Amino acid sequence: AQKVTQAQTEISVVEKEDVTLDCVYETRDTTYYLFWYKQPPSGELVFLIRRNSFDEQNEISGRYSWNFQKSTSSFNFTITASQVVDSAVYFCALSDRNSGNTPLVFGKGTRLSVIA
Amino acid sequence: DGGITQSPKYLFRKEGQNVTLSCEQNLNHDAMYWYRQDPGQGLRLIYYSQIVNDFQKGDIAEGYSVSREKKESFPLTVTSAQKNPTAFYLCASQLPDRGRRGYTFGSGTRLTVV
């Protein structure tokens, strides 16, 4: 069975600090996709990134970076020089390629508070 | 612009009443989903539909019902059988691409029982 674990329920940091959000996943499949979503206070989930299981290159987008390690089944998300606007709930999710349109499996989310 | 529209944004229900939450998309997506979000619980799947006139129960379907008569629309009815309906409800849609694509989400409906 597929599972996504976000062990950090809540994190608080001071503005300009770096912060890493952890995501550990379980799947028996060799082909799968991992996602990160951001949920700001407005409520709508916003897509941040997708990574397929064959691409272990780390990705950087501005202050955001993602570290995918198949050896540890982790897909961690780092925000560099955090800002108050980064305050949100962040969800990690897993999709099995062979399951067609079956639902994504979400972690329980990590609430990040960035304090000015 | 294409997207998903959920309405209303806020909804109040008296105990014992059924209410229907609207979800409409103009993205031409085949699959649509309903999730419930409670504080600290993450997203829990209520129902989903992969094609018109077909839908499946998710993890917490009891007390809810859905229909999928049109590709664009996937309304969720919260029935009086749902004992604790106060929550934030999110609708999402997805292209059929064997798991490659994630979801597009609506902005949610916050339901409160009064």
C-alpha cells in the first residue's frame, strides 16, 4: 500500500531562516510521481513541483529546493531565507503511475509559520 | 481562464438538513475528487469520479453522496446522516495521464453546522 508521512506537524521559524520540510513515502512500484502542494490561508492548494521516480536530480526554483533520495524514500523540501508569505500548510503527495487515475495519496501536511 | 469553481465559499447548515456543495471545472478533465479537511487531519478522500456517470467511494464516504451527470460538474451532498459535517471541503480535478499529473484544486467551501 502507498503511504506518505510528514512527521513534522508544525514548524515555526524566524524570517530569513532556512527550513526543511520532510516527506517520506512508501510504495512497491518502481514508477511513481511525487508532488508538493502549498495551501496558504486562503485555502486553495497550489501545485509546487512534480518529480518522477526516475529523475533523482535535485531541483531549485528561486528560494525553493527539493531533495529526492530513492535510497531513503524521501522527498524533502527546503525554503531558503524564509519569508512571511511562505507561511502555509505544505502537503507532500504520491501517485502510482500504474494506477491510472486513482487518487493521490497525501501526507497530513506540515504547517509552517514564518515570524517577522 | 480555465479552472475549478467551488461555491459557495461559506455555507451554514442547520442540524438535520442536507446541503449540496457545487464544483464546476472548465479544464476538460475527466477525473474529479472531493476531499474533506479537518485541523491536523490532512486531506481525506470522500468520493471520486473518473468518468461521467461513474464514481467511487473514498475513505470517508458515509453521510455523503455525489453525482456525475456532466463532465464539468461533480456536486457533493452532505446529508443529515453525516454526524460531524463542519469542515473545509476541497474539490479537485485531474487529466487522465496515468498518474503523471497532479490535481488542480478549487478554492474550497467551509461548511459550518449551526
